[in-house]
Amino acid sequence: MAVCCNDYEDVGTAASISSVHPDVIRAHILTRLDGPTLATLTCASPEMRALSSDDGLWQDICTSTWPSTRDPLARRVIASFSSGHRSFFSDSYPLLHRWNPPKQRPRRHNRPSPATELISAVDIFYKDEVIFSKVHVTETESGWFRSSPFRIDMVGQKETVVTSISRNPAEDEDEWMKHLEENMKMSWIVMDAGKKRAVNLSSRNPVSVLRHWLTGEVLVKYATVVAGEPRRGSAAEVVQFAATVTFGAGKSKGSSGGGGGGGGEWEEVTEVNIQVEDMEGRILDGRDSLVILTAAMESGRRMQREATAKEGFEEFEEMKRERKRRQHRAERALDMACIVAGVTLFVAFWSFILFR
């Protein structure tokens, strides 16, 4: 593509952009480009900007990147964006990155109003194959939502989703976890139809894969660390959007109908959810989570480097551990002070009794 772009810039050559029919450019060049390359091409010239802004091109890119955007509800919401699928891609493709938190809480009339409902478009991939794709609407105006811990569930109770992922029980556990970390990808896009904005809350690759010590289920976690709400008299702390995909072992695959021996098990998706966690390890309620989410849509920086997501997660977990250590030291100091005060009072009391 670099050669093509250089040809476009060299207006002195016979192969300049003006000498190529627009239909040829669109059908044989633009349809072969990915989203970032097509977005870059809009800066090449006015002609290229007009051609590369075609919503049909961006719709094809969005549906190939996120199959959930084929859903009729998602398509209606995206169509209302200022530049349709191009605006949606611009909001959703670069992952959300922790931006510099504000030093003080903005005044109420300057704060963006929260969404009345959130539309989640979730896609989960294994080896570039879609194993889960769904659009879900969450209302945000009820008192129950605002006061309860924020959580969006994409899989209903007692519901499971059979996947194409299978594992041989004889396979090493650590190797299996590493395999999932390398081959699983996720996208959790949240749209606000009122503001015509979207944001991708999930890291592309897992930040951790582990097996639950009690249930034996495999938990694949994706996380994005962002700035939280500024507290009174202090700067904002960071919070974490944590999306978790839970796998439970399904039916064994084996010889049905006289075939060769099997021995593996299909992995079933039993839970797909997202929550907002602060540095105390607490799950924020809907009201606070909605304020943070709205601010992220409006002013959150985006990033391209995937490694940053895992680095942010590890940094967040270390900050949580350090805070627990500080709290533990403070509690021990308080306990010691109470013990010293108690002993002092005890000695003073008996001294008063014995020597009065």
C-alpha cells in the first residue's frame, strides 16, 4: 500500500489519482483496506476523502470486525451517528486508554448527562472464529440500576452457549491456560444512542486466564483501566472495567456411531459479564459507573498498543495490593495503640487502687 500512496502523492506521474476511475478505486482498492488504513487515506486528498467516506465501505469493515453490528438494533443506532459507521469505527476500534484524571470534580452543570440506556455489542473470538456474538440493551434510569452494583450479563441464568473449543483432558493445565490466552479475543462495545457515541470497554486479548478453585470453571478476564470520579479534596483514582468470560466443561466428544475414540470435552460459555471495580476491590454501583462510562465516551483517550491493556491491569492489581498492605499496617498500628492504651489504663487503675 505504501507504493500506491506514493503514486497518489506524485502528481507528476501518469498514475496519479485523477487518472484512475473512482469506481475502480472503490471496487479494487478501497474494499481491500482495513479500517485504520482507510481512515489514513482520507487525509491523502479531497478526492480520496470523498471516496473513503462511503458508509458502505465502513459498514463492511464494521461487520467484519464486529459481527454483532449486523444486529438490526445495532445498525439503527450506528446509522444515527454523525458519520454513520465511520464515526462508530472511530469510537470503537482504538481501545480505551487511561487518560489523565481530572484534579477536581467538575461542576454538576458541566458534567455530561448519563445515558438513559446502554446498548452492548459483544463479540468473542477463538482463533479468529466467532464463538459468541450478541447485542443487549440495559436500562439505566431505574432506582434499582443506580443503587445496585453495576453488572451487565450477556448470558441468561441457566443458559449456556456451546462453542467449538475443545480440550483433551490429558493436556497440561498451564499449557491449556496459555493456549486460551493466546487465542481468545474479545470486544465489548457500549453505545449511547442519545449522544451517538460508543466506546470499547474490553482489552482485545485476555489479561488473565485462571481456573476457579471451587467450581473448576475457567475464567478468562479482559480489563481496561480508566480514571474514576474525583473525590472531594483529592484527584480521581483509577477504576477497572473488568469483563469476564466463564467456561464450563460441556459434553464429552467421543465416538458416536462407531467412530474412533475421542476423549475431549467441548467448552461451553456459561457467563459473560462486565463490572466496574475500584482500588478497594469493591464493585461500583450503577450511578457511579454510569458517570465514569459517560466521561470515557466523551473524553477518554484511545490507544493502539494492545500490550498497554495488560500493563495497566498489572499496575492496577499492584496498586490494590499496596493499598491492602497500607491498610493492614494502619490496622496493626491502631491495634497496637489500643493495646498500649488499655495496658496503660489497667496499670493506672490498679496503681490508684493500691496506693490511694
